[in-house]
Amino acid sequence: MPDEEPRLVDAFWNLRDDAYDHSVYWNGLTAEAIFQRLAEYVEDAEERGDPIDWIEIAARMIAWRANKGDPG
């Protein structure tokens, strides 16, 4: 069976699953903080002229929250 192409929805489910599985990392964040970081990651990709890889952005969001030294 060939590997399936990653889908946009999978990136968002990964974020949701991480927030559920590791809620301590996500508790206390405002929607503003989450969307601010998301916008920064998308802007970084656009400025580099790269296509927006939502799987990578979701992974970066998860890594951001796993870094407990980064308050948001």
C-alpha cells in the first residue's frame, strides 16, 4: 500500500490531539497567543518563498508548547 499524502486536516488533528494529550502545555493560552504564533510561522514560510507546509507548522506549534520555558 503506498504512503498516503499528508492532508491539511491531519495537521489540525495533530494539534488538537497534542492539546488533549498534553493539556498542561496548552492551558492558560489565549486564542490570541495561539493565532499570533501560527501567523508568525506562516509569515516565515511566505517570506522564505516556501510553500506553506501545514504538517511542519503543526509540528512547530507542538514543539513551541513543549518548550516550557516559552510562555507564549
